[in-house]
Amino acid sequence: MVVWQSDTLTSVLESVLVVPLTTNLGRARLAGTALLAASEGGLQEDSVALAFQIRAIPKRALLSRVRGLTETEMAELELATDEALGREPAS
């Protein structure tokens, strides 16, 4: 899963907003998704972030950090989140 909230909120809240991941690459065809590439020392398999399933979980459920997002992945996930929430992308 991808933690999808600001560090400021994460430091003061007991919960975090996350975007779940799946390795079912067929899901990348759905609206509100973003592809995340496998990387050495990071994700073991290419994965799809499911922004349409964003949810809050207890912060204590997070066990470890795998890696940060690349700029491209961040931009894709921002677009997917906008799409999932019905927001118009910033121009």
C-alpha cells in the first residue's frame, strides 16, 4: 500500500490514508489506477495502485517502508486520485 497523506498529518494522527496495491496488472485498465514498477530493494513485482479504494487504517498497522514514489509515479497517482474523486486535474 501507498501512504497517501502529508507527513504533517501522519505525525499527528493515529490513522493514515493509504492506497492499496495489487499485482493483478489487468486492473491498470480501470479508471482511478496507477502503475508502480518493481525495483531492486523495493516492490518485488510491478503493481497497480487502486486510488478508487483509498482508505484510512491505523498507523500502527504499517510495519516498514519499502520505498518512495518516483516523480512519474507520484504524478500518475495524483491523476488517478483526481479521477477516483471526480476532481478536475489542475492545469
